[in-house]
Amino acid sequence: MKIAFPATWLIVAKKEIQEAFRSKLFFCLAVIIWGLLIFAALGGYKAYSNIRQQQNEAEKMFREELAEKDRNPHSAAHFGTWLYKPLTILSLFDPGVNDYTGSTYRVEAHKQSEMNFAAAKDSDSMMRFGSLSIATVLQLFLPLLIVFLCSASISKEYERGMLKLLYTQGATKKAILWGKITGNFSLILIIIFPALILTLIAGAFNGIIPRVSLFIFSYFIYLFVWTGVSVLISDWVRSSGSSLLLQLCLWIFFCIISPKIIASTANERYPLLSYYEFSKLVNKDFYNGINGDPSYAQRRENLEKNTLKKYKVDSIPQLPINIDGLMLQDAEDYMARSYSLHSLTIDSQLVKQQNTFKYGAFISPYISIKELSRAFAGTDLFHHQDFHHKAGTYRNEFVRTLNNALVHSDPKEEKHLVSANFLAGIKPFIYHIQGSAILPAYLIPIGISLLCWLGLILLLIELSVIKIRK
């Protein structure tokens, strides 16, 4: 009499868990992962706390010092301030590109702050391992634990002659496969249970439960895919040693070789300008003019003539406004135009690089989870670009406000000052990390790629069952 599938499946899963608990290997691997997670969590929390503290102290200091006394508007523009990209609690788990791009933006007259193009160029499109984080442990080292844990899951049954006994007792291949996968996947969840609970608590306290839920769900799928792959290979390769060797090769390909190949391909096909090259192009267009525009000197001369004509006076001293402010703002506007023109090229190349990873995610589940994890943590490239663009807009308005104050100051006064109250009243920069900053055109295919890996595993399980039936 054959045992019903659900009952057999649960019996096999329970047996797999019990055997693991009796194994020294499981506890050794679990201790290693726990040690890595604790080390990564402590390091991540320290870095997260330090950054938050430094940002809060620096922002408070700059705002207080800027408005502590009356200042010349242009001096205040040079005094500037720093803008800080806010961190989500998930950035503690996955710092993403922040390790390479930083999280600050300098506001200053005559100077447009840059994204860290040089770092982006030298970091294989932000695909290096970087500092040890919880995400690194879950993405890179936990699959390695799964390989060691599951590599002999079914092959050992072949070697011991246990499968024939199980079949004669009414077990089916489907029940054995699902029981082995369920049992080993449960063991993985037991190991990472503290990290999951910590993530959920952090998300609840910070009001980002939807992000946290998607973050955790993505990792569930990723780890299930690895568990399914490992158990299936253990079934196909009936030697435990050969199964382990093949799975280690797959881990190296998925987690090390393929990301490196994709990153190198992205860099070679869509190279980024260096910081020096970018600045050189921006300054060249600023001083020489864009697309046949007059040079910097000619633009200043034209502005002076047009201003005199507008106010119907013959000389600068007769103007009712301070023309220095107009000159400064005209230069700022043209610099912003030149900067935006060349930034479009950089943005385009970065998007093309990321699109390479978008398609590369169908080659490796590691790339899928890496990109999804960063996106939900708010530490991916698109969130960084969104912050940078909005910070640049604020910078332009900040400088324009001060230059306009200089324009309307009394031109006959030797010192042109604005009050501390005026400076204190300048609108502060506020940036909220929002889901809209994640481009659906990029994120959806990445999510689909991970679901495709899940679908592939389910299909292979069913094919293995059909094969044994035949």
C-alpha cells in the first residue's frame, strides 16, 4: 500500500532535518554563517550609526555657521553646505553602491559636484564584493553552505542503497525530491531566522514594511533556487564527491565568474569618462561656448550691454542693481547647462551598463538578487542618480537665491551683505527615498529573471519525476 504524497514528503523532510541536527558538519557550517552574520551586522551597524551621526552633526553645524552672522551673498555661496543622502535601515544590511559613490553632495558656487565617476569606472560597475555586509553573507556564502549541506542529499541514498527500500515502502520520486528540498530549505531558514526577525523589526520601526517584505521574499526565492539546484544535482550525479565538485563549480560560475564577465562586458561596451575628462569637457564648453554660442568673455560683454540697454543708462555705476550678481548668475546658468549636457552622456552610459546586468541576471541568480537587494535597500545606482539630480537642482536654486540677493543689493554700498535671518530662511534640502526612484523598466525584468530561475527549478523537478516514471 502506497503512502500518500503529503505524508511521505513530510516524513522525508523530517528525516532530513533530524539527520542534519545529528551532524557535526551542519552545526559547524551554521556557526560559521552565524559568525559572519554577527560580524557583518556589527560592522554594518557601526558604519550606519557613524554616518547618521556625522551627517546630523555636520548638517546642524553648517546651517548654524552659515546663518551665524550677516554675510556677503557670494561669500555665502562659496561657504555653501553639504547635502546628505538619507539611509534606509536596509542600507545597514546592503550598503550597495554607497561604498563606491559615497552619500554626500557639496553645494558651492562655481562648482558642480560630481558623481564619483572615477570610482564607478574602477569598480567593475559596482559589482566587486566590497565590504562584508549581511547581504554579502546571504548572497555569496549562504549558497556555499547550501552546496556543502545538500551535495550528498540524494546521492548518499544511492550509495547506501536506501532509495530502492524507500520505493518498495511506497515512497515516490516526487515525495523524495520535495521532502529533501523542503527539509534542507527549512534548515537554511533556521540558520538565518535571527537575521530575518531583525530585518522585520527594523522595517516595522522605520515604516518600510513593503520594502522589507519584498527584500526578504527575494532572498527566499534565491535561497530556494540554490537548494533546488543542489538537491537536483545530488539526484542526477549519484556520487557524493562528484556532486560536490560539480556544485562548487556552479557556485564559482554563478557567483564569481559570470558577474565578472558581465561587469567587464559592461565596462568595455559602455565606458565611462574619468573625472578629469568630464571636467575638461564641461569647462571647455563653458569658456568656448556650446554649439556656436559666444565665448565666456563675449557672453559677459553682451550681458553688460543688454543690462545697460534694459535700464536705459550709459554706464555701470548708473545701474539701480548690482551687475556683479547678474554676471555671477549668468555664469552659473551656463555652467549648469554645460554640466547637464555632458551628464546626459554619463547617465546614458550608466543606464546601458545597468541594462547589461539586467540581461545578465538571466545568466546568474546571484546577479538577480544583488540588483534586487540594492533596489529595495535604496542603495542601487538609480536611487543614487535620483538623489544626485535632485541635489543638483537644489544646489542651483541655492546659488541663484544668493546671487539674486546680490543683484538687489545697493550697488553704491562698499559691502554687500544679507542678514543672518535671510540666510537662516533659505529652504533646507529634504530628500525622501521613494519607490518611484526605482525604474520599473529596470527592476521588473530583474524580478522576472529571479522568478524565471524559480520556474526553471520547478520545471526540472517535474522533469526528474516524469523521467523516473518512465
